[in-house]
Amino acid sequence: MQYPSVIRETLDSARNQAALWRSRLPSFKELLLSIPRTPANIVTAAILAMGALLTLLRFTLGIGGISNLDNVNPWGIWIGFDLLCGVALAAGGYTTSAACYLFGLKRYHGAVRPAITTAFLGYLFVVVALHYDVGQPWRLVYPIFVSQGTTSVLFEVGLCVFIYLCVLLVEWTPASLEWLGLKTIRSFVVKLTLPLTILGVILSTMHQSSLGALFLTSPGKLHPLWYSSFLPVFFFVSSMFAGMSMVLFEGGLAHRFLHHKMDEAHLHSSREIALGFAKASSFVMAGYLCMRLFDLAMNNNWAYLGTGYGLLYLVELLGFVALPMLLYAFGVREKRFGLIRAASLMAVLGIVLNRLNVCLIAFNWQLPADERYFPSIMEIGLSVFIVTMIITAYRIFAHFLPMLHEHPEYKDAH
């Protein structure tokens, strides 16, 4: 069949582009053979195999077959750790892109793609984790497309997370489009950077705070030291330094294990990025600490500090907020990057502790010990499986995509 010349040229161009993509994509066998047999990779493979088996058990035996959840404790580690912690630690996407594109701090450009990748993977696997909790993946879209409960806080959280995941996907695509050589599509997507960044900040402000608002309906179940009318504000403010601390923590790991993937521009800017984010985190943590102490005084909960929960509260607030705040400040002043890395790890652990306290440890605090929830070994195994999938996906992206370095054909196109 004879085609007009324009159509024939278009088809030839499409065939050539498809051949180029196939040449860039390794086969599954080539990918497996290229993986070095290191102890870390062997452990990763074992965890992934274990997670696949637990996934099969979850969807064949039901949620009661592998978890300790019940009608009294319907939310467990899959919500407290996988969702609440995952969303908070993925906040580096909106904080970094806002600093670079909204506030004009272009010196942080080198941190944008790793932060967006971490945020995209974080939100993507939050949705994956929800499948284990919901149990019927085909019904995950019901709250948005079928039966909207517009007066529910969960509806707002689900809608914002759904839209923001789409936003992150588009923000993440330029790296893959550069790798595939799709210059025209990439140039169009890059033009959307500013509106996508604004939309991302708006959506993050909404759902980060709404996750805290979920617990406003349980004043009798959540311990008074953690229950507060300011919970939405606490969750949003803490997400800012959580996101920046996660960028610093992930950046430190990337420098150690993916140093060979970084170019001179990323290596040169990394120190300035670390100092800037550490300084910002210190200020935000100071404000967060003042708000928490003000809330403690306003509600007159001083008497609870003498209890076991009070000790846990002080450990969270002083050990994982005040201490990393001071380490950040001292590390910036003295330019001691080891202190900054240590502070970032402590801040990340502090966010994990705070979210687990609110959702699990200090929740249903008045129940007898034998009625309290504690995750089963299989619940913990699935959470480890999800975290391992995030790390594995990040390593794959860093290996193939121009994420930690500039693509040679686009050095002046950002």
C-alpha cells in the first residue's frame, strides 16, 4: 500500500524512534545478569521473594489471616507507618520544588529530581500499601469516582493524594523522556513545571494537614499529650522539616552508594544544598517545638509528663525534635556535614515516632494491655517489603535515568 510522503515519513520516524527505545531498554535477562551478586542485593532479593509470598497469603487468607487487626483496632502498622510516615517523608518533593521554582533558589536545582523521585515513589507505594489494608484493590477508586463522601476527611485525603500522585508522575517524567530521547514531549512537560509546582504545594498543604484532622474525631481514644485541636497544623509543619530531612538523608546515602552516578555539578552543589536545607529545617523545627510546648501549656497537660506516656512524649519532643534542631544549627554554623547527616537521620526517626505515637502507640491508650494492638510478624514483613521496593526502584531509576547528573544533551535546557 502506498502512503502519501508526509504519512510515510511520519511512520518511518515512529519506527526509528521505537527502535531507539528498544535499544535503550535492556531485556529482563540482561537486567538480571547485570546485577552484581553482593550481600545487599542477595538480601534484597530474599526480602522481595518473602514479600511476594506474604502478598499471596494476604489476598488468599484475608486480612485476619496475617494481621492482628480487629474491630477495636482497625488501623495498624500499614496505616501508621506505610501511609502516615510515607506521606510525611515524601514531602521533600513539594518543599524542594517550591524552594527552587517558586522562591527562585536555583542553587537547589540539583536536589529537585532526587526529591521528586523520592516523593513519587513514596506516594506510589503508599497507594500500594493501601491495597493490603483495603483488601479489594478494584474498590480503591470508589471514594473518588463511584461513591463520593464529600463530607469525610478521608475523601479529601484520598482525592488530594490521587491528584498529587498524578502531578508527581508528570513532574518526574522529564528524566525518563530525556533518557528515551523524546525532546518535543519533554519540552512541553518542562513548561508545566511552575503550575505543577503551585498545584503540588496546594495539594500537599491540604492532605498533610488533613491526615492530622483524621484524629480530631477521637479525643477519648488518643492520649491527651498528643490530642490537640492543632493536629492539622502540627502534621503540616512537621511535614516540611520531615521532607527536607529526608532529602538530606537520602542525599547522604546517594553520595555514599551512588557517587559514581553524580556529575561535577551535583557534587559541587551538594554541600550548599545540605547547608541550606539544614538551616531551613532548624528554623521550622524551632517553630514546631514552640507550637507543641504552647499546646502543652494551653491544655494544661503537665501532670501527664510524670507518666510512662509522658516519658515517651519527652523522648519524642526533646530527643527527636529539639536535639536534631540544635545539631542542624551547630552543623550549619561550623559547616560540619557529619552533624547535619546525623540530625537528618534523627529528624526522620522522630517523624516516624510521632506518627506511630498518634496512630498506634498513644491510640486506645486506656484499653487493657491484652486488648492493645501490636503488629504481627507478617504485617511487619509486608512493611519491610514495601520499603525495600521503594529503595530498589530508586536504585534502578538512579542507574538508568539522568537523575543524579545532567543529561549531556540538556545541560542548558533546565
